Amino acid sequence: MEKSFKKGESLFKEGDSGTLWRVMQGAMKSLFPRIALGAFFIWLMCSAASAHDFKVGDITIDHPYAIPTVTAQSTGAVYFRNLRNRGVVPDRLVSAQTPVAARVGLHRMQMEGNVMRMREVSAVELPAKSDVRLRHASTDGYHLMLEGLKAPLKDGDSFPLTLRFENAGERTVQIHVQTPRKGTAQEHKH
Ligand SMILES: [Cu+2]
């Protein structure tokens, strides 16, 4: 099983010890193979739906998607295959809004030592001539947090979300709700 998530393992330093480390290690062992498979299926689905991208100015919003939620969940997460800045000047995603949630937060997941931490950021930096990945199951990356969902996000649904970029301006995109794989839908916990 472990050989399927070498990438995740490499995040940890050799010889680390301590209770927290052991707890995290256990959690990662059970989670990573499923995450890797989930990511693979997302990739398959994204490949099939290649026409799903949007442009504003120099920015391409490539394949926005959300993971289905259950009734009790008040938050959901939106991901992208890429946010691509083809321009020669940097841009930033500064906010987003959608009719399906009270508020949209910009979140970043990052390994700090051995612990995965999530924090809200004021903007997603989009350097000139770059692709920024905001994918599900990424161990270091951004996503959009839908806070105060008005109804559960159901597989197969889609909903509008308006992104505001500092330079490129606003663009409303359609978010596809899709299940990466049976059993992996609840990985994004807050
Ligand atoms: Cu989040």
C-alpha cells in the first residue's frame, strides 16, 4: 500500500519521532492511498471533460470543480485543475462569491513540520507566466472554502461562482460537482 504514495512520504524527514508524528503517520498511511486514487479519478474525469475552462484577460480558469457534501456539512471546497496566468505581469485571485454559500474563503493547505495546516489567505498569488494548481488531495496548495452552504452539493450538479482577480477583473464560472471516487468525498474536513 505504502508504495503508492511515495510522494506523500517524502514530505517527512527521516528519523522524526514523537507522539504527534506517530499519529500523523498513522493518519497519512490510511489516507494517502485513497487520496492518490481519488486524484487519479479526478484526473481521468477532467481529461474527459477537456472543454471546461474559462478565460478573463490573461487568466485561464481550468476545470473548476467541487466535491459533493452531505446534509450535515455546512462547508464545501472548490478546486481547479489550474489557474493559469499567461500574462507578463503577476495577478492575484482576491475574492470569490457564489449564490450557494454565505461566504467563500481562500484557503491554503501546507505541511508545517509534520503537520498539515490549513489557513485562510488574503489572496492566491498568480505569478507571471505560471500555472497554479488548486487540486483536490494536494498536499500543498490552495482551495476555495464555501462557508455556510445553503444546500448540500450533489454529484452531477453545477453552480455559478464569481472570481475576482486584481488585474484581470471578474469572471463567473460554472463549478461541476463531482465525486472523485466512492468513499473519498469527505476527506476535506474542517
Ligand atoms: Cu479549507
